[in-house]
Amino acid sequence: MIWNPFKKKADTSASKPEQSSKSSKKETLEERLEREMESLPAVFKSKLQDPTIKKRLMDIAKRMEADGVNFKSIRQMKKWMKDHEKELREENPEAQPKVETVVHEGPRIGRNDPCPCGSGKKYKKCCGIGK
């Protein structure tokens, strides 16, 4: 018999039956999402500390699972979100950002007017460069 370094060895230790019982237990959706959230960048993790956002994410994931969406397929998840976008927005109207028009105060500065910073240069050569 030839020794094969790539062949997995049979482990007869006492920890083996313990692991098989763990793997046979079905992982819940909440446990899977918690595990996935731990692998996210810190920016997203800080947002998920808010319990309302976390609950909303869990609710959406449960609905996706009920509709049979494969979580490993980004395409299916995007399609589901697009199909249900209107009803998701209606469920949580306070999450929608309010759009406000920006109103500038003061007179409009022309390109050839003196710069308001007081440098003595034309606006286009000073603060207006690249605009």
C-alpha cells in the first residue's frame, strides 16, 4: 500500500461523534445571518447594532426564504428585492430620506468677479478653479 498525503485519515477520537451531532443539527436562519454579519466590514456592523435595522433585515430574510430565494445567488436576491421594492417601501415609510432643495443665500458669484475669499484674484483663478 502506498502512502497518500492527500487522503483524509479516519479519526477515532471521542470528539468526532460530538462534531457529527453538531453538523446534523439544522442551522436556523437567524444563526446564519448572525454568522454572515460578523464577516461584514465595520461600517456595516455599526449600522446593524441598531435593533430596529437588525430586526428589519431578519424579517426581509425570512420572507425571502419563504419565497424560496437561494441566498447564495446574488441575482435571485436582487430580483426578489426589485419585485418587492414597492411593498417594502410602503412598510417602512420613515426610513425614506426626505429630499430638500438646497437654497443658496447671498448673491451669485460670476466667473470674472473678484473672489469672496479676499485674495484679490478672479473667482475662476482662485476658489472657483475646477468648477
